[in-house]
Amino acid sequence: VGDIYGGDYSRFNLKASTVASAFGKMVMQDDVKTTKSDAAASLLHMIGANIAQLAYMTARENNVPRILFAGNFLRMNMSSAIYLSSSINYWSQGKMRALFLRHEGYFGSLGALLKSKDASKTSLRITEITEQIPSKDQHMDDEAV
């Protein structure tokens, strides 16, 4: 947003650091320098925005307030986890939460446990296996690319 409007866009309550367009700097005039890391960051933001929007719309349609994310993509990718969390928080106006499995490598085993014959005796609370990643407003400001 800052690249387009020169700062915050208060009409829609958007901070200057909000990503308004993926790869926006890549097509600007020659005087704007871009790097391979700019392109990689734009790609991560674009993928994260698509994942977050699909997850949000599906959760909204099914009245689900907590969205669980799992997978190796987020294991060592705190930037994308923060972006997902921020997006869910923004679109839901704080009514939904993005949660991330702590030990996602064991997610298949957890599913097997819950489907087992003794699942009715298993008392596993969601807070025991997830953590909430703070939104970028709470954690850090990503620079718009």
C-alpha cells in the first residue's frame, strides 16, 4: 500500500506495509531496484495470501472460528505463518484464529490415534497440540514488495 499511496491508506484502515499487489515492484520503472529476494518474498506473500483467503472463506462458510494449519511449508517459515495469521485476523476482524500444529510431523499419527477404538477415552485438547502465531502487527512488520 505504501508503494502505491505513499503511506497508510486510512480510508480502508490499511497500513503502508500491507501488501496490495504481488510483484508490484517488479513492473515499476527502471529506477526501482529489485532483487531475487524481492521476487521470492513476493511469491511467498502471494502463496500465503491465497492459502489464507481460501482457509478464511471456507471457515466462514462453515462457521469455524479456529483454522488449523499444518505441513512442512510452515515448519521453518515464520514469515509465512505470521502472514497467514495476520490475514485471517484482518479478514475476520479478529473473530477467527489461525492455529499452527506444534509437531506437524506427527499429524498423521494423531489422526490414527483419534480414529482408533479408544478415541472416546482420549481427551486431547486443541491447546495441547497447537500454538497461535501472533499477527505481524503484534510480532513484526513485513515490508511490502
